[in-house]
Amino acid sequence: MSRKKVPESEKYFYIYMITDDKTNEYYIGKRTSDVRPEFDKYWGSGINRLCRSAKKHAGTGYTREILISDIDN
């Protein structure tokens, strides 16, 4: 089943931070999503070690925080 393309005006833009709860290391990233940030299950692109680990462990031991939402792209 293909996804319907969402118009740019209906997309959500936000800045998020993923923090390793043990080491306090963090990653800050930006995201464009078809769903509101609080419902988006995105844990980073996996481009860096921290995001890969957070995705692998399904967020256990990590905190994801929305820093800024409803921003222009």
C-alpha cells in the first residue's frame, strides 16, 4: 500500500534531542514529519552512534525531547 503524499503545508517541522540516560551524551537533530512531533516515533537517522544505539534498544535508556516545534523548514 503506498502512502499518500502530504502537502508541505500539512507537514510538521521540529528540533529534537536524544539523550543517553547513563552518559548524558546527546544528539540534536531536525525532522520533517507527516505526524505531530509528540506522536512521531522517530529516533534519529542512525547516522551517529548514539542514534543507532537508541534505535537498536527501542529508546530504552534514552530520552527524546522536542525542543522546538511548528517551525518553518
